[in-house]
Amino acid sequence: MRTRPVLDAATLEALLAAAVAAPSIHNTQPWRFRLDPEHQVLEVRSAPECTLPLTDPMHRAQYLSVGAAVFNLRLAALHLGRRPEVRLLPDPHEPGLLAAVRLTAPLGDDDRASVPGLYEAIARRHTSRMPFTGRPVPEPIVAEMMSAAHAAGARLHVPDIVGTRRLLNLTAAAEARNHARRDRLAETRAWITAPGADTPYGIPVTALGPSDAGRRIPMRDFTGPVPVTRRPALWFERHVQLGLLWTSHDRRDDWLRAGQALQYVLLTATAHGVRTSLLHQAMEWSDLRAATALPRHKRCHPQVLIRFGYGPDAAGTPRGPGHVTGRPPAPPTDDTD
């Protein structure tokens, strides 16, 4: 008997379609894929041309983005009935190689049922920059989101009203700093694309959201003082629901795990009809990031703030095709010798 290759062309296409649907800072999509045909391993590499030297000098946000893509790869593999074996930072001599994914033995029916609805949520998850209704997300769903973060090696802290106000104030301070730095504004604007632009990277102007007329939620202003068409300010929800995603350590592998945890949380929310958006501004300044840490946890390393609630569906941003270097083996014409 001769078995069909695990990573044939159809399998690769399904894996990459899921991977590139992951969120990334400014929709930079900072990942590249390479197939190792000898060992049937899909390598996930960083994309040096898709970095933000001022906003993300340590590449932490880039690692979060890649980690989210790796989680989608894992879900796609499970959907295809294969067990994904993931190694993070597998080669210390290749710092650009962030993960290696190998599909191993077929799954049983029980294994497939362990992640109901998450794979389908990949295509439905979009960042919502619009106001939410203010209707609270039920505690069982919030608890499920927290459990998802824990299962992936991170923590999701949902603060009370005082804690939420503190985190929003720190985010507002970071947003003000970003606006005061012309170089940072220019770096951000470089990833804003005009309507009809022929590029799958960056954020279309039409996908940008409004500002909060009540000035309670410091949504990121991607355009700054540039005179472009903007949405009029709208009133956002009065009672903001936030989650602080954090890890106990702050190494490169922790950033990749945090990215997987982030995507697990976002997809869990999406599967329950909950909208999400990310507030990353405070994480871009070392002192403000440190200030977002939980006072009672000495080893709390904040990674990102997640705003969640109910509201209108958001339009998706474009995605690159997820090209892979290397070539999968041609499928056999017959299953027997």
C-alpha cells in the first residue's frame, strides 16, 4: 500500500487559507511559509519587510500575529482530520523560523469534536471598530474566553469598572503620544490603503472606524491630521468590556503562545456571536505597557487589550494569498502499488 502524502496541494491550500485569516497589527500579515518536502513540515517564518520599526521595535506584536496564524493552522489541521504537531522556535540558528507544523496521525471522531465551531469562526472573525450596543456578554461566555486563553498558555483578566477605566486611560495616553510623534504617524499611515488599491496588505480607508463622540474609548486614529474622508464620530458603549491578555514570562516563545491564546479567545467570542477589537496602543510604549500590568501579579507581562461586546458585523480586510515556497509532492494516481 502507498499512502497519500499528508501535505499535498489541496491540504496546503486549506492550511494557508486558514493561517492568513489571522489578525495582524496594521494588517501587515508578517508571516511567510515554506514547505520542507523531505520531512513534510510546514515552516512559518517572519517577514522582515512587514515590520514596524517604531511601533514594534522588539517585534513582539509581529510574534503575536504569527502565533495567531499558527493557531489557525492547528484548527485547519484538525478540521482536515489530522493531528498537528507544532514546534515553536525549532532552530536557534534560524531566528526567522518561528514555528514548524507537521501533520501526523489521523484523528478519531472524538478528537474532531473537541473544538466545535472554532474552525468555522475563522472566516467570520473580523476586527470591529464600530460601537457596541452595551449589552453585557453573559458570564459563561466570558468564562469560556478566559478558559481558552488559559488552555493556550496565557491569561485573560477581565477588570472591574475601576480597572477598566485605568486601562482605557493608559490607552488614551499612548494614543496621545502616538499623535505627538510625526514619525510614528507616518509609519502607521504607510499601512493605510486607498479605496481600490491593488494590494492585499494594510487597512483600507473604508475599513477604518469612527472615533468615540463621548471620548470614553480611545480608538486608534490611523490617519492623524491627514485630510482624508473620515466617518463622523459616534457614541460608543458607556460600559466597556475589556480583557487584558497577559503571560507569566516575556520571551519570544511566550509571545507566540500569547498569539495563539489571542486567536483562541477571539474565535471563541466569534463562535458565540460576540464582536471583538484590539487596543494595542499602550503596549507600544514600555512604561505604559508596564503600567497596564496587574498590581497583584508580579510576573504579569501584558500583551494586548481585547474589547468585546455585541454590535454590527465588521467588514474583513484583504489578505495575501499565503504563498508557500517549496513544492508539495505530486499525489499518487493510485493508492496501491
